[in-house]
Amino acid sequence: MGGGIVVFGGGGRAGRAVTAEARGRGYEVTAVVREPARYPALGAEGVTVVRGDVTDADSVGSVVGGHVAAVHAVSPFSGPEQGFDTLDPDFFVKAADALLSGLAATGVRRLVAVGLFVNLLGADGRPLMDDPAVFPPEIRPFARAHTAGLDRLRAHAAGEDTVDWVMLTPGGGLEEGAPCTGRYVFGGERATEGSQPTLSYADLAVAVVDEIERPTRHRTRVSVTGVE
Ligand SMILES: NC(=O)c1ccc[n+]([C@@H]2O[C@H](COP(=O)([O-])OP(=O)(O)OC[C@H]3O[C@@H](n4cnc5c(N)ncnc54)[C@H](OP(=O)(O)O)[C@@H]3O)[C@@H](O)[C@H]2O)c1
């Protein structure tokens, strides 16, 4: 596992894309999932699959040691059909706390997290999630939980031994199965107005692994959009 990348949510859509991109560049990858038996294909592809819970600091600490970086591609909510009865509003806050303490305790210095586009700001300076024309109000609890996780990362005091995190937030939709162009553009806190080229999960993964290999953004959140 030495020198490899540990991917929380390695069995999910973003996690699989990051895993494939990292493997393609020659990294060893450890995929952290809640039930390893559900992911036989990952093991067959040469990925080390381990059981873990991103919201539990001891669990995080037990799997991250020896890696050069960690990726947070976990979501407790995979689609509207799932509903919100079981959504913990503090899920992303607990994940931020567990990751920051588990990584710091084991000397892993880089964390790249995947964000959610509706906590970017619109032209009026308000989060996109507050605009019902952009985001269905019924999914707002998930968006609020996500935003609370970002706020928690931001609240983490900087220090020499702390984790150098970055959150890469898709500037719009994320498309599964769309081709990898290898191109993307970073923006800031605001969503760019007008329609944007959709970002593929594969290009998001390129940006994630680039930020591990050659970090350009530190302790901040940026938007990532595709390029025509
Ligand atoms: N346009 C956008 O902005 C956009 C679009 C899509 C996704 N996203 C964001 O991208 C990130 C990844 O989303 P995705 O589409 O890849 O989601 P996904 O396909 O639903 O995968 C999420 C993974 O999280 C894992 N997970 C859930 N709870 C966990 C826990 N407690 N500990 C460890 N793993 C856990 C699940 O794995 P197991 O079941 O194996 O545990 C699942 O495979 C999320 O932050 C999501 O909000 C943003």
C-alpha cells in the first residue's frame, strides 16, 4: 500500500473513476467500502479493497496509514428514490472530522474531496440549492448536509501538521460513462452562468489525481467544469 492512494467510496461512481485514473497512472489504490464482498470486480482489477466507515475516526485511522493521499468520494445519498428518512444531517461533518483526525494521526497530508455543485453560489451570491429552478427543494437536506461538511473542513485550523485538503466541486452535472477528455477548468466559489459542458466522472477523476500529483489548490474549495 506504500505510496498509494486510499479512496473512500471506492465502489461508487466517482470513487471507481478515481480508482481507474489512479491505477492507469501506476498508483496502488486502496478502496474503502462498507462491505468488501459487494465489490469482487475491484479486487480482480488489482485494487486492495478494505472495510471502513468514513464517519469513524478509528476506522479511517486504521486504513489510511502508508498512503500518500486520501480521496473522499463518499455519499450517503445516491439518488432521489432513496428518500431522506435515513439521512444523517451530520454525515459530512462526521466524515470531515474523522478524515482530518485519522489522516493527521497517520501522517497522510493530502485530502481531495468531491463536492456538490449546488453549494456553489449563483449570480445573486446565494447558494444554488436555494433556487428551486436549479435544485429540487426536496433534495435540499442532502445539499445542506454536504455544505455543512465543507464548512467543517474550512473551520479546521491550519497548522504545520494538519491536512492539506481541497474540495473539487463539479460546476454542473456529472455524467457517468461520458468519455475522458483529460481536460477541465477550475473556477472559484461561483457557478459560471449559462450552460456549461458537462463534466464526466472520468475527467473529474483526472482533476482529483492531478491535485494529488501536483497540488495547486490548498485548504479551499474550487469548482471544476469540463471543456468543449
Ligand atoms: N453534480 C454534482 O455536483 C455531483 C454529482 C454526483 C455526485 N456528486 C458528489 O460526488 C461524491 C461521490 O458521489 P457518487 O456519485 O460517486 O456517489 P455514489 O455512486 O452513490 O457512491 C457513494 C459511495 O459512498 C459509499 N459510502 C456511503 N456511506 C459510506 C460510509 N459511511 N463510509 C464509507 N463509504 C460510504 C458507498 O459505498 P458502500 O455502499 O460500498 O459503502 C457508495 O459506493 C459525493 O460527494 C456526491 O455528492 C456531485
